[in-house]
Amino acid sequence: AVAAGDWLLVDPTAVRWPRRGSVVVFREPDGGTLAVKRVAAGPGDRVAFAQGYLELAEDEAWLLSDATAETTRAAGFGEPVDSRQYGPVPVELLVGRAWFRYSPLDRIGRIARLG
């Protein structure tokens, strides 16, 4: 998992959503803030949302936080903010795929894709 203070190398050449489980950097739809989340579902997938389901368009992904509600509350924040709040994210907001952590020294290494 990515932690506060990690320094990441990001591949900015991505033009479509990476595979499910990949960690991505993107601009949040509700304000443009840079964020780091994991791809939980990609184009064409069906996801549960608001007591129903959504089918993601060919340019959309469903991005979820690795942090749990307990972790974010302990850090003084509310619920994790991700696609459960702002819905599908269009590929035009994708900055790139995070693939390597180069700082801090005790956490250097590739960022694992889950799933």
C-alpha cells in the first residue's frame, strides 16, 4: 500500500486505464486535486453503486482507496474519498500509473498490483 510521505515514480504515458489492481495517480473529478487510488474496475465492468449497479463506459474506471475508514478516522479524517463518493472516473483525468516507490529508503521497491 502507498503511505503518506512515499515518493512515487509514475508512468505518464498511460492513455487508457491500467489493469484492475494497479495503483494510479489522477485528478479527482470534484476539484482536480491529485490523488492516488487503486483501479477496482475498468471499462465495461459492472460495479455496485447507490443500491444498484453501474456499467462503466469504455473510458471510465472505478477507483478505490486502500485505506480503511478506521485508518482515515485514526488520522483525523472522515471516510476515504474515492469512486464510492464521486462515481466513475474518466480516463482524461488519469495522470499515470504509479509503479515504483523511491523514498523513504526502507520502503523502496515496485508497487504491487493486487488481484
